[in-house]
Amino acid sequence: MEDFAEIELVEALAREIHRRYAVERQTAGETVQENAAILPFEQLAPDIRRSNYDNAAHIPTKLKSDRLRLPTSSVGQNTGDPATHAKRN
């Protein structure tokens, strides 16, 4: 990771990836007893949380490789879908 803003971005993306997954699985009828991966982010097993971070950490790299960037002003704010903030250089 390049700087503090990117670390914050990865944290926010990891939490959002998890939130969306948990909502999707709960909407499908799954419970925490059936799927421990839908626990609140802070209660996830370390390997599951790490998986969310790994997925999130790769998003900025993909955006940079496609000449896209996320504005740092939205980092850490609950502004909805992070992908909607992508802008071309």
C-alpha cells in the first residue's frame, strides 16, 4: 500500500465487501449458525477478515492499471457504492 489514504480506502472497501456479502447471504436465508462468515466484521475469524482485506487491497491496483482512481476526499466516508466514485485520469 502506498500511503495512509490507501490504507483507509482498503479498510473501507474490506468492510463494504463483507457487508454486501453478509446482506446477500442473510437475504438468501442463511444464519450466523450456518455461516460464520456473515458475523459482524469485527467478529470474523482472522482468516475470513484477511480474505476481505486481500480482495479490497487489489481494487486500487486494478483501478490504477485501468487508469482510474478513487478520489481521496471520499475515503472513510459512508458514501454508498465505492465504485460510483471512480474517475478517469
